[in-house]
Amino acid sequence: PDKVEWSKQQFARVIAGEEVRSRVSIPRPDGSIAEMDASSVRVEWAGRRYLFALIRDVTDEVRHERELAEAKGFLEAVQENAQDAMFLFDDLGHYLFLNPRAAAMMRRSREQLAGRTWRELSPPHLLESREAHWKRLLAGETLHVRERMHRPDGSVIDVDVASNRVAWGGKSFVFSIVRDVSDQVRQAAELASANDAVRQSRERVVRQQAALVAVTHSEAFPAGD
């Protein structure tokens, strides 16, 4: 009943000579809904006018489109809210995508990176090693490396980078996930420093004990006795 007025309007447009294309939802006896694409035109024959309609069931297509849209929305939500930085490059190294975490980690906006390559932002002393990594990635190798990220304000952070090549539509891309491990590196350095201090302290105690033993021995057994 809620489609009666709409149907009348569509019918009037067709009778007036317009070709009308529409998508309609039709209830089925089992309670499910069928999605139909309809194309209607006016046909004249023997002095009379007729309405010719071509109807195609697109229920499965509509369901797939809806599922794809939901999956895309979910992936976008994951990328936008991920705690790790995500980067997508073309095969020449241009930045194509980075999520908010990546922009915050680099302390650069997405607009600042548009059209630029990773080479432009790499310190000169790291270009050679990174170029070698890039060639290995384009050859199909998956890489896990630890690097230092240099930021515009002069700060440097330690990061773990996992990258691999992605083929899509006949083209090659590189996808990277980057995690800030500065705290872990700092804690590891502090632990190593503490362990080194303990080792030095133990060595000092051993030397003192050895010296004390030597002094005690010399007093107990004076030279010439």
C-alpha cells in the first residue's frame, strides 16, 4: 500500500514516453524481500499504447553490495582507530594512504605527504639501506626491520616496521605497519645499564676480596719467616 502512489507516478512517466529505471523491493510469500531492477518503456502497436517492463532479480547483488560496504566500513574503522601506524605506497614509493596514528607518529599531516615519496623524507645516511630494502620488497619479500624515525621537530623514535608487497589490479603496492618501540628500547637500555652496573659492582667486590686475602696472607706469613 505504501508504494501505490509511487507506482502511479512511475506509470504516468512511462505512459508520457519516458524510459524509467528503478529499484524496487518486493515482499515474497515466505516473508523475505526480493530486490528488483526494473526498466520500463512505452510501446505503441496497432494504434494502442502498452507498457513494456524488463525486471531483473538483483537480490544477491544487493546483499553482496551491503556486505561489502559493511566490511569496508569495518576495515576503515580498524585503520582509523589502530594503535599501529599504517602506510600504503605505490611501486615508486609515493605515499598513497596513512592512518591517523601514522600521521601523529610522523608529526606530519596527510596533506603534507600527498605526492611525496619516502625517499624525500629519509635522512641521507639511511637512503642506501632503505633503497635495498625497497628492492627486496618489490621482489616479493616480506621484511621485518627495526629503524629510527626522524621527525620534523628533530626528535627521533625507535620503530619496528613490517612490510610486504601487495598486488592489485595489475599494479604493485607496498603496505607497512609501523610500531613505536621507543619505550621498549629505552627500558632494554636501562636494564642493560643496570645489569652492567651490577656486573661492575660484583667485579669490584671480587677484586677487593682478593686484595683483602692477599693482605691477610702477607700478615700471616711475613716475608723471610
